[in-house]
Amino acid sequence: MVSGIETFETEVLIIGGGVTGTGVMRDLALRGIHCLLIDRRDLNAGASGGNHGLLHSGGRYAASDSETAAECRQEGDILRQVAPDCIDDCGGMFIAVEGDDPGFAERFPGYCEAAGIDCESLSPAQAREREPALSDKLFAAYAIPDATVDPFRLTLENVNHAQQLTDSLFLPHTAVESFEIANGVITGVLCRNTKTGGMRRILVRQVVNAAGAWSMDVARRAGCSDVSLLYSKGTLIISNTRITDRVINRLRPPGDGDILVPGGTVSLLGTTSDNVDDLEDIRPTVAEVERVLIEGTAMLPCLEGTRFIRAFSGVRPLLLPAQNTADGRSASRGFTLFDHRDQGLENFATVTGGKLTTFRLMAEKTGDLVARRLGNSRPCKTATEPLPSGNAVRWTEPGFAPRFWYRRNDPTDMILCECEMVPQSAIDSIIESAPGAESEMTLQAIGVRSRVGKGSCQGSFCSIRVTSHLYDRGVYDSARGLHSMRDFLSGRFKGVQPILWGEQMPQIELSEALHCSLMGLDRLDGKANDPEKEGSG
């Protein structure tokens, strides 16, 4: 601590705690390079926590961008080998229904072949035999090797492994304020602790900007004007049950409500694409939910009567072409690595664009550049080195908590989240050793690292139980714990509000009675526990 400023020193500062930033952290750690990762909120607070969790086969881009489709196929195969615990290799299907273009359906196998994607033609009867919920108005179907991935666990595992390898560090709630530059070299980065308001100075040799939708802003703070992004907001809705075994895609050019992705015990239906200018307070709207549901029902009629428990939105950082005419659907899903030398900086790089599926490749290219600048000749290992599983980072996996609890057979280990069967020992493990754990964890931070709040009640009961447990443990000893619970529930309500109809209405009425009439959370005085807004996931 110097003059009231916390000071840190590292070889590489990585800005952005999403899957790309954490992927860069692990890539560099495998080369023996120490990193410090920061995020102004927390892990997966941006697009990495606000997506449908699809591990692309490449089929979705086969018609419009063969190069990106091939990258997705290749990277998907690699991730199946090195991170199998994070992946549900469920398979996928593209289907065309009445009103879709027969010509596009006929050309689809050719698009897949050009990108090297396996594509099996199915009759309508065969498709419905595999997935009985499909519309009886489908006229073409193809099986493709889609899968799903848990982005929260993937990110946590990346950080966990990097910490084990090089004692690299992750600092949440750390926002970049300014860069200290001398003779074309960044020597330090001045940051603000968004929880305390205190300042942090980070002394560095190299800086990587992996801030996703915020990467253009970070680059401009460093004086670089070469990063231009289009912000595309996407909204998805979550059902309370798993509707299909496989990923179901609409067999047409990408549009609203054209994909259903199974995620453990639930399904995610999406997505929309609307250009936005403001990255703050991104939330789903009723109109977006209706668009998604109307289109999705054409593929799966059962959606009309399905109970949905939550909607959420994320922002895709898409590379803006020179003509500045692209919309969210037509903009490239490829990625770019900027070395910023033409901007007068020698030790600054920005990696942006891309997909969750291609994060490892993005990290590899970034790692190659940074290692070369540092004089490190060790090769990238992430394509072959398995991603180890740590005990404190497995709680995001659907179904893991109940298996652990039954296996442990400890009658004193009380269940705190009944929807997802999360016991108190899981909460203890998270606050003691999960990446980014702090002495005073918010419920939102615990939710990022577990299944807490992700069930049908959306935190109605578990928020009270987990908060009570944290008071019992001494994590909270003031009203800050109640503020944390209120902030967590307010964040969940942002996603519940747009889907309030049918069976979900009694649930929210019960929640209101518990949280307002019983707990008095609506009458709490003072500011929120954490001034930064909640992420999308």
C-alpha cells in the first residue's frame, strides 16, 4: 500500500473476466507467465454469462461464413477432448417447418460439407422419433454434432488452473480508470475498486484487453482508435424443464427464436438481435420475449403451454466493418487480435469478436503474441492439456450438488437451495476457495459460482436460507447481508418480470409476500451492497 493506493505487480494484466480473458490467463500460465486478471464486476458478468451455452458445430454459420463455421467445428472437437466435464455432447438438429424456404433446406448439406461439418439427413418421421416435441409441420431435418457447454464452470476452471500453475491472481470489482504510458509503453494501469471506491495501481509488462463489449472503451482509454464494435443485444428465455434431448435449430438463415438449447434440467429458447448503443442496464423486454416465443412455437408447439422461469439478455461484441452498415445478424462472428503498434503502443493488445466456442483459439493467438513480446518461446498447450476439475468450481454443474449431498450422507449438511439441491457445505466450499472468493461474498457472487437461484423459484427461498447461513458463519455481521439479498432478488426479478403469466404468477406473489411482508426488504435504507449492476447470467 503506497499513499493509500493498493499496488500490484505482474507480467501480464488481463482486462475482462469472461471466457476469453480467463482463457488467455490459463494459456499464459501454461507457458509459465504470471498474470493478473481484473473485471469491473465479476467473472462472466458480460456476454460469457448471458448466452445460450451452445458449443457450435458450425452449422449455424455454414451458409453465411464458412471460415467461422470451420473454426467452430475444429474448436468444438478440441474442447470435447480437453474439457469434457464442462460439455454435454447432446447432438443437434436443424429442422425446416411449413413456411420455410425448401431451397435453403436442400442447400444446407452442401454448406456443411464445405465447412467439414457432419450432416445426416433425416426424414420427418425419423426426426420426430428422436425428438417427439417437434412440430408435425416439419418437412426437412438434419442431424449435426452440436453440444452444450457450461460457460460458468469453464471460466472458473480456467482461473483455477492458472492460479495453481503460477499463483496468478483474479481481482473482481476492479475497473480501469487510466493508463500510465511512457515512450509508447504502458508501465502501469490505475484502477478503481468499485466496492470500496479505493484506487489500485497495477505495474505491468504487457496488457491484454479482453473486455468483450467494453473492449472498445478500454482501447480508447489507452488512446487506441482502431477497435470498432457493433453492440447486438440478444434475449433468451428459460423453461422450467428440459424440453428436448438435443439442440434444435431452425433450418433457415439466423433469425429470432430459432434455437432451443438444453441446459441440464432446463431449456433455453432464443435469441433476438437488436443493435444497442448503451451497454448499461441491459435487460429483456416483454416484446422480445413474445417474439422469441412466437417463432420458437413454430418449431416446438409445446412451448405455447410451457412454464418459463426467467428471461435474460446479453450483448454480443461484433466487429464493425469499414462500411459501418452491418446489422447484428450480418456482422461477422469471427474475431480479431489488434497489436496496436500502429497506434503507438508496444505492449498492448486487444482481442475481441468471436464466439464462446472459439475462445480457446482466441486465447492461443493472444498468448502467442504476448509470449513473443516477453521473449517466452514456450508453445501453446491448451489444445492438448486437459482442463483439470477443482472441487470448488463444480457447483455450477446441474445435478452435481444432489449427487454430492447423497454421497456425503451427512444429516447435518442442510439443503439451502431445494430447487437445485445445494447444501450448506457447497456454500462453505465456494466462499473458502472458489476463484474470486472474497471475505464478504455477495449472493450474486455465490450465484455465479453455483446453481443457487437458478431453479423454478428464482431465489425466493434459497436467498433467505443462504443469507441466514452466511450470518451464522460470520460472513455477514451487519445489514450488508440483507442488502446483498435484496440486490440479488432485484437482479433475478429483472429476468422474471417479462415472463409473468400462467403458473409463474403465483410464484412471484409468494416471493413478494416473503421478501416484502416478512423480510421487509422493500423498506431497507441505504444504498445497494454493490454499486455495480448485476450481470446477465
